[in-house]
Amino acid sequence: MAKKLVRSTQQKMLGGVCGGLAEYFDLDVSLVRLIFVGVALLTAILPMVLFYLIAWLVIPATSRQ
């Protein structure tokens, strides 16, 4: 079965985007959040905030089974 990118409902602080990316790439969620904050600081924050908001709307949430 192919991996699918979804927002995490278990590893979320705001929208679950970083948690979903961490699950997809098999990384620690704290590492993904640190990378996100680091890139946001380097790019003057606004582009990453826009990326996060768009990803929150586009990436589907995990379906509970």
C-alpha cells in the first residue's frame, strides 16, 4: 500500500500539518517542527505561515477507523 500524506490527529498542536509530514517521512515530529520554525525565521515568517495555512486546507485529515 502506498503512503498517503494526511494531517495527523494524534500528533497535532495546531492543524496537524507538521505531525502529518513527520509521519509521512518517518521523522520525529519535534524535528519537523524545529525545521519549520527555522525556515520560517529565515524567510521572514510570512511565506511559511501561508504554506501552513494552505497545507491545512489542502491536506486531508486522518480518517478514523
